Amino acid sequence: MSEDIKSITLEELTEELRQMGEPAFRGKQIFSWLHRGVRSFEEMSNISKPLRERLAELYYIGVPRAVRKQVSKSDGTVKYLWELRDGNCIETVLMQYRHGNTVCISSQVGCRMGCAFCASTIGGKVRDLRPSELLDQVIFSQLDSGLPVSNIVLMGIGEPMDNLDNVLRFLELVNHPQGLNIGMRHISLSTCGVVPGIRRLAESELQLTLSVSLHAPDNETRSRLMPVNRAYDVEALFAACHGYFQKTGRRISFEYAMIDGVNDSDSQADLIVQKLRGMPGHVNLIPLNNVAESALKPSRRVSAFQKRLERQGVTATVRRSLGGDIDASCGQLRRKAMENGKKGFQL
Ligand code: SAH
């Protein structure tokens, strides 16, 4: 059984090579080839043939295959559906902002969190992504599109805190100066509110941005929308968030998808203000994306809600929607691909 070489850190690779009698710099050479997206050991032109052959016996280089690529006509957003080594598919979205190109990556094949408004969770979780499979989404979206990536958001399919070991290893890989060298301050991680994960991330003291998918500040509504709230309720969640801020000094961003008649009342806005007291928070209001399988509808009170938060001193922005013409949100492309044939969806 050959091993996944791209999930290995530079230190581990250097140690493996040392045991094969290779000098320390060899690790750096191979690591940087891998992170530039080579498809085979053959391409590593400054590595001797015998070593390349030995490596090919021991390791594989995973390369995702783009089975679908959609480019938005209106804003240039690119969406990829990648097929992995085992035939599973995941999505990656590349968005062009003034502050740089941002890639939104998936952390799992499917998701087991069960949020009522989200297309990614409909078929459940199939498996966790490996560190290399997280990294490859960045490497190959950049290579294929020709757009240099400066920011990463872990907001695609899956719950990063449900795959935290692999996510932390990915962060180490993507941040490495010999690799893509993307700074922690250019990376955001979004969670539905897995409290032990938030605490573990706080301990790591990484300077990334934590996003928490709040979607409701009261237990009744939140438990209805997000089953995770039955395990870690609003009080536990905010205790973890306050702890996170105290430990890292980093402002948390709260995602809030506005749903008609469900979470868009004045009293809910006031409750958010109350919960955020004592820490600088930023609320990101998201116009709900329609999901074919769900009866929930977008709110018509987004701007009133925003104003009510702002008036009480809470920073609130409305997320600009990109890629609306290409199913660029929340597991919609993978869903369509899965359903293709069965229900006659066409991509
Ligand atoms: N599992 C993580 C990250 C992936 S979801 C999390 O829950 O945060 C990325 C974001 O999209 C989350 O805030 C999620 O709640 C939101 N989202 C999912 N479906 C949506 C929809 N139909 N409309 C708007 N936002 C949605």
C-alpha cells in the first residue's frame, strides 16, 4: 500500500528521506514540487531517477480530476466539482474580491450536522477529507484558473470541527513557507458550533479567523434549524466564543442566514446584541440561498435587522452574493451531480 505523500509535513518528509540516506535539503525540494501541483514524481527534474522511482514505490501523489467547472458570467466566480481518488466528489469555489482571490474549500464528503437549510447535509457524511485533499483544492483551483489565491475560507461542504485533526494538519501545510505560504490571517474557518472544537482551536492560538454559524440566538429556533444545538446549546456556544476571544484576542465572525419569519424578528436581533456583550463580534447577514429540498424562504427584513444591530453597537454586514447563476453555494453542485440521471437534473 503506497502512502499519501502530500499529507506529510516537511519535517516528516525530511526525516523519511534522511532514513533513506538523503540530505536534508531533498525534503524541501520534493515538498515544494508537491505543493506546486506536480502530477508524478517524473516531473521532479532536480531529483535523481533512482530516488524518484523509490518514492513512486512508497507513495502516491493524489490529483483531483475536475469533472465540472462553471464560471459565472456576472462576476467571474469559478466553481469546481472535483472527483477524488476513490470516486467521491467535492466542491470548491473561487471568488474574486478586490482584496484578493478567495478559495472556499470543502472539509468532508457530505456532512452529518443536519442543518435544515443546507444542501450539503442532505445525503449525510460519506467520509472525512485527508489533509492532501484539502490542500489540493487550493493548489488545483489556482493552477487551473490561473488566479493566484491569497485567502482561504473553510466554508464549503462539511464541518471542519468534525475533521479537526486533518484540518489542523492542512493549515500547517498550506501555511508553510516552502509550500503555498498562505498566512493564517488570510484563512477563515467556519463551524456550526461544535464547542469542543472551538476550545481546541483556541488552545492552538492560531491567528486565523473563526466564523460561527449562529443563525438563531435562542435555543428553540436554533435547535429547530441546527441539530448541533441540542448537544451544545446557545449558552455553551457563547461561553466557548467568549473563551476563544479571551485566549486569542481575535474577533469572531457570526454567520446569520436570514430566513423569513424564523430568525428575523426584532427580539432576535436584540438577543444577539445581548449575547455578544463583552466581546467584539461581527455579524455577517446572509440572504438565504434557496435550496430546492427546503421550504424555508429568504427573509425580507435583512436591512431592518442590520440597522437594529448597528444601532445597538454590533457591526453587521450583508454578504454580497456571488456566483448566483452557477449553483455556487452550499453543496448545490454536488447535489445536482448526485441527482443527475435519477431526477433528470442537468448540469
Ligand atoms: N459546517 C460549517 C461550514 C460549512 S457551511 C458551518 O456550518 O459553518 C458554510 C456557511 O453556509 C454556514 O454558515 C452555513 O450555515 C451557511 N449555509 C448553508 N446553507 C445555506 C443556505 N441555504 N443559505 C445561506 N447560507 C447557508
